[in-house]
Amino acid sequence: MNIGIVGTGNMGEAILKGLLDNGLSLNEVICVDKSQVSLDRIKNVYKVQGSSEINSVKDCDVVLLSVKPQNMEEVLPQLGKHLKQNALIISIAVGITSANIVKQLGVEKAAVIRAMPNTPALVGKGVTGIAKGEFATDEQLNIAKNLLKAIGKIVVVEEKLIDVVAAASGSGPAYYFYVTELLIDAAVANGLTREVAQVLVENTFTGSSALFENSDDDVNKLRKKVTSPKGTTQAAIEYLESKDLKGIWENALKAAIKRAEEISKN
């Protein structure tokens, strides 16, 4: 199976690395990028074929689109002229619907899978939500699953929910880093040095993640095990609840989903 990766930014590179680490041979993949600097680096690091010309994907069975949403309008019409018959398109662009991709490709009944990975894919610990477009088959969905599991876990959703995946998971690492940053700042404000606060908070979060991953308990039960009645943890959680933290998170995700919908209409 020949695979073309169009766009060699962080996510394109993460997927390339995952595929190569999982047995894809060098002669089965070609990377395309209009940035010669990025392309030269990818070719040097991974020893793969590379080109700045979109027509180099003409023999690819699968084309992975890892270009930014704002560049899709430029890339898709050109790509459509050079696609192999029955090629599978996997797009990781947020907000660009499969119907829109088919239309801009100009290829009747093009098979499109939308995928929403996140940045932990860079260390093989990502999670990717995928959804098939109207003309993609179950077999092609399985192809996408088998390819993208190289960078972490996979969940399958209906396309109408892919923007929710983007809001909850695609943007999720930024939320994690933001909360970590705020908790470090709060600890510093209460007297700890930044160095000590950073060690405490970072290792508490990574340790808690490992505990969650290796526990049979759900997250609610794990939280309650730490929250002793009338203790310090309960005091902090009650304060957060008094500020409607649950509602804040719901509204934050709604804002992200709304932005994805706005992108799809532009």
C-alpha cells in the first residue's frame, strides 16, 4: 500500500514516524510539502521520498491530508487532478466536512475519512477520533483505523460528532497544559518556589494519569478516594463547584465546537 502524506508539520511528522515504527517500508510512503525547508528536514531525518509537487501522490492508495484548514482550499483542487482511482483520503483538518472535501477535490464519490488526532501522537500516546464520509466504505474505515493506531488509540464516531472530538480531545492537551500552568502559578502565589511547584504539579498529573490508566476504577471513583469528608481536597472541590466549573467546561467546549462550525462555513 502506497501512502502519501501531504503536509509535514507536527502531526504529519507524528503520523509518519508512527507508521515507520510500525513496519511501513520507506518505499511505501512519500511526503509532500511546499516548504522545502520542512521537506528537506523530513527527508534527512526519516530517509523517505519527498516532493514539493502534489502530483507525486498519483500512485498512492491512501493520501493523508495534514495541511492546515485555511490551506485546504488551495490544496484540494490540485490534489483532485492527480488522485489515483479509488484512492482513500484521510483528512485531519478541523472544520472541513467530508462533503466539502469531495466538492473541492472535484472527484465524484471520493472516499473521505475525517480524523482528529491530538499532539500526544508525537510520543505514540495520542487518541484519534475518526468518521467516514458518505462515500467511504467500512473496509476503508478499517484501513484508516489500522494506519492511525500507529500513533495511539482510536475511537469511531459519526461525522456530525467529529467537531466534539476536536473540542474535547484535539484541543485537550492545551487544556491539560493550561490547568497545569495555572496550578503551578497558584502554588507559587501561595509561597512555593516555581521550581518546586513545577516538580510537584507535573509529577502529580502524570502520576495520576498512570494511576487512572492502570486502575479498574472509573475517574469519579478515583477522585472520591482522594476526597476525604471535610478534608482539604473537599474544600478545594467545593470552591470550584461554587464557581460552576462544570458549566465553565461545558461552555468552553461549546465555544470550540462553534469555532469548528464557523470554519466549515467559510
